[in-house]
Amino acid sequence: MGRRSVAILGGRGMLGSDLAVACRDCGFDVRVFDLPEFDILNRTQVRQAVDAADAIINCAALTNVDGAESQKELARRVNGEAVGLLGRLAADGSKWVLHFSTDFVFDGELDRPYMESDTPNPISEYGRSKLAGERFLEESDCSHCIVRLEWTYGVHGSNFVTKIIERARSSGRLKVVNDQVGSPTATTEVAGAACRLLEQRVEGLFHFANSGYASRFDVATFIAEQLSLNAEVSPCPSSEYHSPARRPLNSRFDCTKIQALLGEPIRPWQAPLACFLRHL
């Protein structure tokens, strides 16, 4: 086993699936670990995954934002404590870890894009659990890189893009919030950036999203236009939606820090989303 082996935890999910393909294309020997045979809460199984490769990418997470409000302890165990365990085991084996976090660690009240140096202030149990994972990993003293993501979509899971398409086709009318602003980010784009970080064994905290910003309503309108959907899309404020978990209104990321490490400019969100929609 040499420096070209990588274990992907949660490797069959939306992000993990694209990461596995990208890593193999880059010449890595990829080992995928996921449910049902792998449980990130199982210390023995996590140790086996860490021992299986010289680098570990963690995509395993409880991502049900609303569900985390009623499953607070489970969210903290999966998104927080398990990440700390991973870090400690990686430190014991001198392994490098790439871990993904989220824009939900912020409250969304800043009037500019968020930088890595901005103070987190999560407003949901999901955000709090993910922030705990970041801190547990940092405290583990393993060699690691944390990448915060936002508004991700891909072919291997349910997400905002696929939900908008389903709603538009089933009802013909939909209201979409226009006060939540960020950047829809393709998991294929994340995978490409992750491979660059993996090659360089970069350490630190980074923000990554496709470039440019849009509201959820803007994105829904773009989707409807690209697919020529016969649907009426109208804007509304977040206050009209009553969900268990609060969402940050400002999810904009400043990606200057990670851009300096990538070999080419981060693409505007419209290009990969248009490509995704063409291939659905």
C-alpha cells in the first residue's frame, strides 16, 4: 500500500460516489466504506477503514437538516463525536484526513460572503453537530483538511435541484424562497477540487462552492428555463415556510483561499448546473 490509496467513508452517497470516480481517474486505489456494512459509529470498523489506506476522505454524515432537530444526540454522535474518533485513529496511524463540513455552521446574518476566519454561529442542530465535528477533528491532532460546502447537488441523491424538478413536474406551480442566497455546487466540481487537495495533502480549513451567487428562487427559475418546464415559479420569503430547522439566509462563501491551491478557476454555478440538467 503506497501513497496512492484512499478510503472514502460514505462512499456511496451523493458526494462520495462522485469522489470515488474522480479519485480512481486520478490513479488512486479507492476503498469505499458505507452502510450497511460500515458504520462510522463503530470504532472497530472505523479503525479498519483507517488501516485500509494512507488517506481518508470522510463523506459520512447525518444530513437530514430537519430530522436533526428531533435526533439531536444521533446528529452529534455521527457528525461530531465520530469525526473526533476518526481523527484520533488517523493520528495514531499518521494518516491524512479530508473532512467535509457545511455553510450551516454560520447564522447567515453577515452582509458579505463568509471567510474561513469568520466566527461560526450555527442556528440549527445540524449546524451545531457539524461544527462539533470540525472542532473534534482539530483537537485530534491528526493531519487534516476541512472543506465547508454549500447547496450541493449530484446524480446519486436527493437535493434541492432534483426536488425542484419533481415539484415543477407534479404540480406545475411552486413557490421558492428568494431571501436565501448562496451558490449551487455540483458534487463533480467538489470531487475535482478534493483530488487536488488529496494530491497535495493540504492541511487547514477551506470554503468551496461554484462561483457566483443566486437566491433559491433564481436557481429554480434557471432550472425551469433550462428544462423548458411548463411551471409557474414565484418568489416568497423564508417566513412562509415553517420547518423544524432554521436555514441561514446568507450562505455565500469567499473561496479565495482554496482558489489559490487549484490549478484552474472555480467555474460559475450556471455551467455545471446546465450540464447536470442536460444529462438527467
